[in-house]
Amino acid sequence: MKKSLIFLFVALFIIQGAFSQQPTCTADSARVWLNFLASDELRGRANGSDEIEKVAQWLSEKFKQFGLQPVAGMKDFVQPYIFNKDSSFIHKNIIGYLPAKNEQGNENPFIVISAHFDHIGISHFPVNGDSIYNGADDNASGVIAMLAIAKNLSNQQLQTNNPILFVAFSNEEEGLLGSRYFVNSNVVPIEQIKLNINLEMLGRSHEFGRNKFLITGTQHSNFQDIVVEFNKETEWGVADAGEIVNFLFRMSDNYSFVEYAQQHNFCIPAHTIVTSLGFEHIHQVDDEVEYIDFENLNNLIEHLTQLILYLSNNKIVVQCN
């Protein structure tokens, strides 16, 4: 009897340990989230619509569920804003953060992980009867990667030396308006931002192959060099797409950080990570869930989680060039 109890205890210990090693964001979770964000029900997540309001509320609930905290001065995760004194619609950025492991008065700068959750709505010119711009890759894929990283860091209690700020921007498709509002709002002192990693179009792997991603604005800082060094011990690599990555540097929300810092005579390293250029499907009605490579996407989420831990816990210095 005694031997049986010992065996049972050991078996339970091993099982518990095995489960504790599993990623907290499962592949099924990512698939469910992306299917929701890119569903016909959300009608292309157009800015100013009832559907994007629904997404903003959903993101707020996820931030709360994952144990993120509102930043100082905000009672919840919602940063409301309006345009041109037109209050007919209250636009929203969704903001939350995970504290550093030994946070003392925010002495350590933030690492900002961002993604935009808006898209372009309904087409006036249906293609084969389809008029909904579902935006599965652009940018439901980036949003669910951001959420999954937040869940991984929080649920696995993977502590960092830097507070990690997660920001879901609206109005990227209207000209980076949500991220520009954020950087000018000073809800987080911009000088306290160490790095912005913006996530966009992470769902397709057909252009450069699996285990490959691009970093925009390679000439802006030493970030790509740091990532290449980190990748050496992994199966991942940085693809070479030529000068197009410097053009794309100005096309996503990372550039709002760069632009603001340049206007105020300092620098914030800020880059977007993508897995494809997307020219054949960006802003097309066939940007659908069926084309998402979920295996590659989930592997990338785990890789980026480890990259963030590496950047924070090894006192890596990302510097502008």
C-alpha cells in the first residue's frame, strides 16, 4: 500500500510538471481568437462602426482576463479619443501592462508591444459575391499574437526587468491616427519607452517560407542585429526583402513613435515585424482565415515571447543609428 501511494504521488508530480511546461496560449486559443476577429459578423472592423466598438470591448476583457494592469492615471484599459471635435463616435485604443519583477516607481523603461485592430470594412465592389474585408492577416494575426504574448508572460509568470506595455491601436488604416494620439497623449511618458515592437501581418508564410520574418526599418537601429544574434540558437531567421522594408517602416504604427521622438530631438527604436509583404492580399476581400498558417503563427508567438524575455532580462541595449 505504501509503495502504491509513493508511486501515485510521483506520477501526479510528473503529470503536474508536464502540464506546467505547456504553453499557456494553445494553438486552439489563437485559432478561436482569429476566427472571431476575422469573422463576417464583424464586417471588416471599420473605424467608427459598432463592430469595432465590439472588438474594443473584447480586447479590454482579454487584458483583464490575462492579468494586465491599467497604466497610472487610467481607471481601465480604454484610451478614448475623438477627431476634429466631432464627438459622434468615441474612438478607442486599448492599453494595459505587466509590471517588471522588481518595479520601483517605473524606474525601468517600457517595452511596448503593439498591433492595430481596425480594418477597412465593406467593399462597394463585391468579388464573387464577397464584400467583406475580413482582414485575417491584416491585422487580426498581429492582434492575436500580441494577446498570446501577454497571456504567456502573465500566466506563466515569466518575469521581466522591464514593464511590458501592450497597446491595441485603432485607426491605423486611417493614417496611424490611433498611435499618433497615443504618443502625443503622454499617458505613458514617451521618454520611458525603451523599444516598440509592432506586430502586423504574421499569418502567412508562403512568400519567405516558414520560420522567417521581416523587420521593417533595418537602418533605424541595431534591433535587427540583436534579433539575428538571438535567432542563432533557434530555428528562426530574418528574411531579406531588400529596400522595401525601409519603405514599409513608415506604413505602420511603429512610425508614430519614431516621428514623435524625432520631432522632440530624441530617438525611440521602433519596428514592425511581419512574415509577408502581403501585396497580393492586403486590403482584398480574400484576406481570409483559410489562408493563415496557424502552425507557423503559433511557433512565432512562442519565439517572440522568448525574444522579449531575452531583450528585457539580459539588459540588451537597442540603440538608434
